[in-house]
Amino acid sequence: MEHEIWETVRRHLDSVFSGDVSTYEATTSEDLSLYEWWVTPHRQDGLDFHRFMIEHRWAGTGEYRFDLLEPRLQLYGDTAIVSYTFMLSRAKPEGGVEHRTHNESRVLIKRDGRWQIVHVHKSPAWPAPIEPR
């Protein structure tokens, strides 16, 4: 079961960066809620925002890879919580590679025999200030 959960997470993440809307929709619940600190300090609900982002290739094109650093899985029946530091590596058009990291938690539920992501929370992987500047 653990392999099935991590495989769902990896397929889901890959769909975001490869522009695969159908896999994104298959691995994500319609009632998704998420926090993405670099987009807005408010919760976003549903799939419309990410459909738009994926269809317009917000993540760019070209070669990429992602790694899930210090992955942890907490399993409670048909509910799973995964957390890790997400590291994205991209080949730069002019040569070389750039890296970005942030922390993520994702909640999945098993519905109709398949795992789907229902909640995402992302936070900076650098020491953010306690008070806004």
C-alpha cells in the first residue's frame, strides 16, 4: 500500500511539471484545498486554478527532475499524510542546472479503490521571518 501511495504522489507531481492535465485530474480530488505560500497567503479550493496553470505551462518546458527529501508517510486506514522537502532541478537553457526547494504536506484518501490528493500545504524551506517585513 505504501508503494501505491508514493506512486500516486509521484504521478501527480510529474503531471504538474509535464503539463498532463488528465493525470492531474485523476490523482486529485475535485474538492482539493491547498495553501501555496508563494502564490497567495489564502487557501485555494478546487482544481480550476491548477488546471489553468498546467494548461498554460506555468512550470515552463524543458528537462526537469524532482526529488522528495526526507519523505514520511503516516497511514490511517484510507487516509494518508505524506510530508517531505520538495527539490526541483531544472536544466537552464543557457546551460547548467538550477534548484528550488520548499516543504510540502499532502493528504490523500482512498476513494473507489484509488488514492487521490485532497489537501496540500506548502511552506518555505528557508528560515522565514516570524513577522512580515
